[in-house]
Amino acid sequence: MLNFEPITEKDLELLYSFYKDCDYGLCEYSALGKIMCIFMSNACYTVYENNLLVRNRYRNEYCFDYPVPKEGADTEKALKAIEDYCIANEIAPAFVEIPEDKAQYLLTRYPYFSLLQVKSWCDYVYEAEKFKTFAGRKYSTQRNHINNFHKLYPEAVYRVLTDSDERAIEEFFKDYGATFEKDDEEALQELEASQKMLKIKDNSILKTAGMFLGDKLIGVSLGEICGDMLIIHIEKALHSYEGIYPTILKEFVNMFATENIKWINREDDADDEGLRKSKLRYRPDFFARKYFFEIENELKYTPETEPIKTEALTLIPVTKEGMDEDFYSKYKAKKALYFTVKKEEKNIGEIYFTDFDYRGGAYIKYDIRENICKDHIKKALKKVANFGLYSLHLCVVYASCNESDGETQEVFSSFMRVKETEGENVIFEKEV
């Protein structure tokens, strides 16, 4: 079973060991991106088979990032571990902030899902070389602002931030906060997180720099390199200094976008009108899309089901209110589908589907509380299994029993084949 731990600032180095070569191209797949968003996502992590697995909370439900592997690690095993974790905790798998190429794979992995892709989630991505000079007509406005800044403040110096700048950073955020116009909780938390992150001076991971006018800090930037992308997490400046924003952007890119860096990611616009307009003015080369998957199982599409009959038994699906309350609640939660087994109007037990694996499989189980002919049980189970395959549209039906339970093995063997042995259990399967 996976064991997730809350992400803290102390995990920066471990996180970056996975993200530094990550080519997913989204701001969320970065060490600082994770730490800055703790207040929003309650992110936790674990390492499994050399894959970084991150569990978030979205809409008050658990959801997962796509696994981030180190070289040679198998993401297939990591996805399976997430699925097993969800099944064990009786929650449906969900994946958030999935890059486009990984989303295409998930489309083929899961038969049933809901999918969201919202415009405001997209990261704004720009070609790095363009930001080093802002050459060409389309960047004339930015060049004019930068030239004007240098004319107004020729003594301004842009440099890397160090431990000795802590007081200047504190003063900067006092000045910045005095004119900060947003009052929603998320914006205020992001501002607080930005101030905390700028106190971290590990330049082997984080890239931090600022524009100084004498001893006064008037603009700050913070980012990190992931793969061939420089992700800029923080860009803040005092608006009263005309041209400061395009100036610190150009300076930051020239300082940290080495020849191996192809792209600049300036994150999403958080549905903020001002941010959206500003980021669009810099002419993004593309929008890095993010997808949200809620994985579903076959019970979301259960057809109208009539009782299933054999020559001796009647199997009544528990799919309506007013029937067995416990069984119906599990059906409504998409966790199980029960059939009440009746013999001559007497309830003698249940046959049911449970442990849906969200990839087209589920287990069939039974609990018969009266001695009846074994052939009657075999025929009833076979009919319910066929219902699962041909009406519920399962790809495979599984069953299991202890290897010492010869009677149950005989029952399942009558209509299923042995798939494998796991510990002391024999696993059976029946496919379409």
C-alpha cells in the first residue's frame, strides 16, 4: 500500500531530483510549483519504484498527478499502484493537471471517464530566444518600455539574490503589499507563499534575481529549470517604476535561459483578467493544456436490468430504492452490484460484482446461505458473469478463492479459467 507524506519545504531537493529532467512542460510538474501550492492542493507524495507520485485534493476529493519517473523507471507500474491504492481505499481514481501527451495515453487506458480541459488552466509558453531580445515589430511595445526604464533609471542593477538581501526582500513585500489590490483568499495565500519562497537561496535549484535601485529592491523573479524549460513561478514588481515588468522578464531570461533552454513557461493566468491580458501581449507560442480525468466504472451506465432466471433460481438486481438499503447504497456509490438470490420466493443469498478495477474488470463473488445443488450455483454464477460481460460491458470478470478451498475452486472452474496464483489465493478469469 502506498504511504503518502505531506509535501513541505524540506522536500525541495528530493522533488527537484525528479522534476529537473521532467519534460511534461507544465508548471505544476516542478519542485517550487508543488511547494507554493501546498495551501491549495494539500499535496502529499511518495516514491514508488523510482517514480514520484503526488496526491492532491481537488473539489474535496483525492486526485493524482501523472507519475514522474527517474531514468529507466516504469510509469505503468506506478499507475497500477495508484489504481490499487484507490481500490483499497474505495475511491475512484482521478488525475489532475495531466499534460496532453499523457492524456492521450489515459484515453486508451480507461474505458469510462469524465474529462475536463479548461482554457484558464493552460500555461503560457514562449520561445526563449524571443525573450532575450524582444526583436521584431510584435515586441515593439515591450522594447519601448524597457528602453524607457533604462533612461529613467540608468543606475538600476539586476542581479542574483543572496542571503544578504533578506531585509531588502522584506521591505519589497511591504511596499508591494501596500498597493496589492486583490483581496481573495487564494491571491493573499499566493502572495504569502511568494515571500516565503524568496527566502530560499539554493541557487542550485531555484533561480532568484531582482532589480535594485541603490539598496532598494523594486522587482523580483523566481524560477526553476525543468527539462528544456525555464518555469517562472514569481514575477513581482513595484508598478510605480515604469517599464519594470518587461525589463525584469528580459533580464531574468538572459540570466538563466542557457543554450539548452528552449521554452519559457510563465504559468497560467488563474482566471485573472489583468494577468490574461498581460501574458497575451507577449504573444505565447503555444498554450500548454492540462486535463482533469475522473475515472469511472461500468456501474455508471448500468442498463435497465430484469431479474435473471435459471431453472431453479431467480436473481434480482438491487438497483432501485426500497430494496436492500446496504446493497443499494453500494450500487449508488458505484462500488458494487448485488443480485439477490431467491429460491421459490425465499431469499437464500447474494451474487455480486465488486472491486471494479476501472480498466474493464471486476470480481464476481457469492454468499449462499442455504444448502442447494452445486450445479444451481454454477449456472447462476455463469449467468451473472455473462451479464457482466455482455450487458455491463466488462472486458473481464475475475474471481478468487483460497487454494485450500476445493469446493469453491470447482464452482469457479466450471465457467472460468485459472489466471494465476497470488500467495494462497487462486485467481480465475472469464473474458468476452
